[in-house]
Amino acid sequence: MLAVFAAVIGLAPAAPAATTPDTGPVHRPHGGWFTCLHDVHANLANNLIARNNGDQPMCVGSYTWGDTFTVYHSSVTRDWADFPNIYTGCEMDGSLPQLCTQGDQNPVRVSSIRSDVSSVSYYYPRSDFAGNAAYDIWFDRTGRRPQGRDNGAEIMIWLGSNDIGGPAFSRVVTIDGIQWGYITWGAFHSGHGWNYIRYWRLSGSATAVTLNLVPFFKDAERAGRLSSHWYLTGTEFGFETCFGGKGLRVRNFADRLTTR
């Protein structure tokens, strides 16, 4: 995921669906939320956070406080500059404390995960956008909520991409009848190292998906890049943006995790 150095603004406990969360500098037009400020978040219903994560101009919001967001403006012109996203658990932010949803089960030891099923609907424009639509799932070697970046593994599941070339991969993995191109390397930033693992969808396409994430975890374990003794800290979905992005949308994001 993108390295972000902006300060975390507006940290507030997530609110139940029946109330409107307090999100500090996030504006509230038409009963929803809207922000053009870098690295500002909105606490949503259903124990989710939406985040304008990046360092180039982008405006994000929604007419509801539900499991959704839209990019209303983007002037991104630098590769991998922004990652507007929605998530549950914790999201890393460089050397700053992690921004976490409230009342969730994370961190969860990988060996204790019985099922982790996530669903999402998304849209990206075919013009004026270069980037991907992807899950970004983080693991730490300890059961604490880390200060800053996780030090275990990062699994990215690219559901689709636009104008960034074809997939590079070292082998093909079939999960739920879908072929994925697998590649991995050691990532390092600001004194932190972790295993980066990417699955890029090779067969078919869909803008509304339901994925069982556990087979991806098991494959990464078999490859020696993820340990069952490590801890899942957060599950995010968003758009790694290299150029443009006005009109990006996420709808109906959910992550249902059960433990043994």
C-alpha cells in the first residue's frame, strides 16, 4: 500500500448505524460526508472507516454514512500517489499510530481464522484513470496494535486495473475457479520490512465480488511468505491511483471474519 506521511486528522470512535459519527474536519453536505483534505477519515456505520489516503489532490465523500464512497475530484499525476479506501481493523500510516475501527476482533492470529469472507462492488472509469482496484490486507508478527507499519506481510488482491500494463507474476494460482498471477518480494520503508504478496486476477472480470480470503492466506503460508503465528490487523479495499480517478466508486463493502 502507499506510504503516507500526512498527519492523521479527526480520529474519533466509530458510531453505531443509528447515529452520525463525529469526524472533525469532514464536511457533511446532504446528510453525508465530504473531504478534500489529505489523509482525513470518516467513521462509518457497520464499524468501517473510509479514508482519503494520499498526498496528491483528491476529494472523497458519500451521501450516506454507509459502506460506500465516491471520488468526486482528483488531480493525481504521480504514480501510486493515492489510495482512497474503506476498511475494517487497522490501517498503517508510516510512523504514526495505526488508525483502527472500534470493537473489531483485530488483531487476529492467522491460525485462529476459520473463515474470512469479503464482498464489494466497485467502479473505475476507463478514461482519466490509471491504477487498480484492490484489497490490501495487513499482518503483523505480534498480537499488539502496531505503532506505524506492520512488520509481517501485506497481501494485495488486484481485482482489476486500468492503463498500467499487464500483470507480472511468477506462477498462477487458481482460487474459487479464478486464476490469479502471484508475485512476491521483500518490501522495506522507513526502517520497517515486510513481505509483499500480490495476486492479480487473470481470468474473467467482475465489478461485484464475494471472496473467501482464507485460500489466499493459505497459499501465502505455503509459499513461506506468511506465518500462521502472525496476526491479521486490517482488511482494506480501494484504488491505488497513478493518474486521475474522478468517478471511482466503492459500494457494499463488507468483511465477515469468524474464528475457531
